[in-house]
Amino acid sequence: MLICPCHCLLRVTLAAAALLRPKRSAGLVSSRPAPRPRFQAPGSLKCFLGALKMEMTEMTGMSLKRGCLAMEDDDSAAPAEETKKQKVSECCLTKRQDGLQNDCLPNRENVPGPPEPVSAKRGKMTSDDQLEEEEEEEEDGLSEEGEEEEEAESFADMMKHGLTELDVGITKFVSSHQGFSGILKERYSDFVVHEIGKDGQISHLDDLSVPVDEEDPSEEVFTVLTAEEKQQLEELQLFKNKETSVAIEVIEDTKEKRTIIHQAIKSLFPGLETKTEDREGRKYIVAYHAAGKKALANPRKHSWPKSRGSYCHFVLYKENKDTMDAINVLSKYLRVKPNIFSYMGTKDKRAITVQEIAVLKITAQRLAHLNKCLMNFKLGNFSYQKNPLKLGELQGNHFTVVLRNITGTDDQVQQAMNSLKEIGFINYYGMQRFGTTAVPTYQVGRAILQNSWTEVMDLILKPRSGAEKGYLVKCREEWAKTKDPAAALRKLPVKRCVEGQLLRGLSKYGMKNIVSAFGIIPRNNRLMYIHSYQSYVWNNMVSKRIEDYGLKPVPGDLVLKGATATYIEEEDVDNYSIHDVVMPLPGFDVIYPKHKISEAYREMLTADNLDIDNMRHKIRDYSLSGAYRKIIIRPQNVSWEVVAYDDPKIPLFNTDVDNLEGKPPPVFASEGKYRALKMDFSLPPSTYATMAIREVLKMDTSIKNQTQMNTTWLR
């Protein structure tokens, strides 16, 4: 925690754990001593926690798997009480980073027998092949190496180089009430997001039953194979050995037993076919590939009943995992490609989130089995549908947020929440849109739009001040010293991050073909940079619009009629409110306001060596069409209450899982050591909940602003 001379407390212990310690599985049994009890904040302390990864309600149409660009919120330092919701089944715990237990997904470490020699396994490979295989095999965890060095520099010192709200154009408030302080996300369970589906209903996990289907195999398919057999089949399925088949002896030779083994292999290992063979008087089930490597990408078509919808829809409840990480975990267990999953929007990590997911030709029975094996996940509300889900189909998200240890009086809270309900907040892009180090993502985006590819490479790879993991620091130092992409890449134990992908591209295409090297980075990650630049421009222009014209529509403002932007004319001003006004994100397919803010757009882009009249890029992916965004958002379904409590660790409301387990809701005393503001509200897609909370508290949500008020990092 951090303590400042002005008696402000910033609780960033949980969030900083990802930077200062290697990631560890919540289920790992360890002999490590128990963590020291955390110092508790007295009620008079006044500071707001700007969370490391602020929750955005949706990034519609984009999947921002940021890799190493954004800090990961790790909860390894969370109090023991926080882990009580993590379900651990009776099977042995594993060291896998993804939260799976070893009888659910065999781990190479847990299987008896000598390891296969690396030379025999890889044979003659090109350096690029080796890089690809290393990327496939690497764990998502962090390297132990350099841990001590990382802990040497305090979190506050590292974050002195980060961004403030002022740096990204966030400068205005709409309300006149006096601000107060509170602690946001002291526990990730203080921030709960429920998706609002295309039918307008809030998604809840409230039914764990599996639809009855006579076509489903028996539950025995999940236990009939041994861990060693599962490992052999997984290696065969993923082409990780030279064998063309795996033979499993049928010990109890009955037709029923053979049928179950056939079903188990085909359902648990998509892409494998089976046959029965007699060998020296013994029966064997032989598994083999039927359709080559493409079989993995395409689930078995002939084994799915025609009368059943091709997609199993379900509600996913997850804790402290972002959507893409969750999909990767599910696909690992199910042994399928992640691209057979679909969803309406991504949810960030440091929260409890509930959303609808659809998966192609995976039975509800198999999905429900995950509830016995996974921690921090729960799947339910299963149904079969004809169609997948599509990004952007959702209507928004409903938030339940607890701000702990608030300092505001009841009157201040009442004024703040009434203002949020009646007026709303400025629809700024939140701080996580711009990265957390001394090199903001919008600078990379600007360089891409300028076609300055050497600068793009330099901005991504150069050493920088700020909060970064030790292996990234070493990688950057190696790059600065040698400009050798292969040497810098060897410093990275995790090569899936953007830096690792760019270095791999430079190794493959050479330093004179940076465009192709950059193209190795997944498209959504590349587009994140230029969208960040658009957001940076939009934030600055909206602040100027509010400064110059206030909170009323004026002639020349833009409003939407359907999907088309039109100007407000002098005679029509009274027909609109500030909630109708939109501002453009710069692009070739938008119009700009007909007042002096239009010239402000032009001046800002000209200063960045960009032509506002020509936003097409010679590389099509980087051509910006632009979009429109409302400048003021008024939340719906707003409610709140102030509660008193004594124990900072107790949950202040029930989650869906709590309700499923029949836990009674918390009971609050009339007085307590601390006070908390519990607030509920709904927001449309592409809106940042932390900007709503900023308006209530009247505080800068950047990490830098908070850490500048503090001088000591207490461990």
C-alpha cells in the first residue's frame, strides 16, 4: 500500500502484484508463509484508487488482447478471504497457469516416464519453426528470473512516468457538486458487470442444469481414460509427436465399455477417429487422424444431431479473467480452437463479469463438466440455438460497484448520485485506452498514421520508464544495445506479447521490412494503436467543445438521425439537448462540426503531421473511416445506498454464485468503522464505467496522479 503525507491512502497491493511477482495459479499448493496482514485504512484517509485496468463496458468490434502492452492485474497478493469463491474440486491441484486441474487437462509434468529429448522431438527445424513451437509451448506465467530486481523499485517510483488524465484530454466535469474520495476495486469482487443482451435482458447465472438430450453420451466418458492416455491422445491430436495413432487396450472387454471409449476419444479430442482392432487376442481402440490438421479447426459435423441447433449458448460467470483469457482456458480444456467461440463483447479482467457465450457443436454436457474442474469460472443457463453471437449485438452492461471507505457526507453522496442520474457524465475514453507506461499507445498510433515505421518499431521496443515486468525491461535493453531482434527475443519467456511478436517479425522479414514485421501482430492489436490515437483526439476535442460552448447544444453541433450525422441549425436548437450531441472520431467518412471546434480538429491533426482531408492510408487496414460518439451519457437504472461496515474484507453484496449457493445477503449495521457507496447503473456499449465513477468522486483516475500523492511503498 502507499501512504502520503496528506494522509491519502492508495491501495494498489493487489494490482501491483502482477508487476512485482511472477503469476501463480490460485490452486497451487505451496509451503510459502502466509502473507502479512494488510494495514487497514482509517476512515479519515482521503484517496481514490484508480484501478490499473479500468473497466470499459465494451470495445465493440474489437478484441483487445493487449499482451504486454497493458499491465496485468494479478491477484496473487489478495487476502485469503478473496479466494474462498474459487472452486477447487477434489482432484489434485495442478501448477497450470490457466486454472485447470490435472485430471481435467493432462499436464506434461504430471505424466510418468522420461521426457522426450528435444533434439528427437524437433528434428531439423528452421529458426522460424523453432520460434513458432516455442510460442505454442510457452506458459502464460512469468519468469522467476529478475524478480528481486523488479521488487527493488517501488511501484510509486515506476508510475511517476505514467499518464495523467490531463495528458489524454480528460479535463472537464459536468456537475457542480463537491467531490469526495473512496476506494475503487479494493477487491475485484467490488466491481460486477452483467451483460445486457440484444433482447434488453440483463444476463444472470441462475440455472446450472443441463438440457436433457438422449443423444448425449454418459458421464463415464469423462473418467474412462487415464491421465497418461489423455496425454498421449492430446499429443496425437496436436501433432506433437511422430506417432500416427494411439492404441488403448480395453481391459474389461464389453461392447458397452468399447462404446464409451470410442465416445470419449471422439468427444474429448476433436479431429480424431477411432476403430477397434484385435491384437494377439486382445481388443484395442485405435485413435488416428482422419482429416489432417484441418480437423482441429472444424468440429465433427457428422456426430451432431440434425434436430439440435449447431450452437450451444451459455452464461459465463468469471472472476478476475478477461474474456479472451477465459475463452483460451475453455478452448484448452475442450481441446478446440478458440475461434469456435463467439460473444457480443469483451469484458476486462479485474472484476466479476457475467456474459453470454456461444460455442459451435460442443454439448452442454461437456461444458457443464467444466464446473467440476475450473476455478473462478461457472457455466450455466445452457440452450441450443441455430446462430452464433456477434460482436456489438449487446445493448450494454449493468454495473454493481462498491466504493469503500468513502469520505463524503450523505448530502454530498446524494448530490453526486442525483447529478449522475439526471445529467450523466462526459463520455471520455478511459485511461486504460492509452496504456500504462511512458510510451502511450496513441503515440504508436500516430506514427502508424504518419507512415513512420522506424518510429513505430522504436516506440514499441525502446526502453522506457514506468511499470513493466523485468523480462520486458531486459528485452528492451538488449534491443537498445544490439538492435538484434533474435537476441532481444531470447530475453522474453512470453513471446505472445506485442513486443515478442514484432521481434519475431523482424527476425523473419528483416529490419528493412518493418511493415511486414509489424503485420505479424494480430490485427486487433495493431488497430488498437490507431484507435487509441482517435480516442486521444476525441477526448481533447470534447473538452474544448465543453469549455467553449458549455452543456447546451449550439448551431453547428452534430446529432445523429439514424446512422447519419446532421448539423443543428439555428432554428432547431431548442429541439435538442446536450444528450443528443455527438462528436466525430477523425476519419475519411465523417463530417466535423460547423463551428470553431472544426478548426480545432484541423489544427490538432496538422500539428501531428496528418491531413484531416486525407485519412486514407496506403495500407488499407490503417485507413480510418471515423465514427460518431455521444459527448454526454446519462446512465439508466441508477440506484445507490450508503452502507456501514467494520471489516474491509467482507463482501457487501451477493454475486450470482452466492445466490446459487443459497448464501443470505449481507446484513449491515446502522453504524460502522467505515462507510461504502454501493451503486448500480446501466451503460450502453463502448462506454467506460470509470468515467461515470470519476464524475461522482471528482477525482483523477490515472495511476500517476494517485502515486504522486504517496511517498512510501509498504510491503
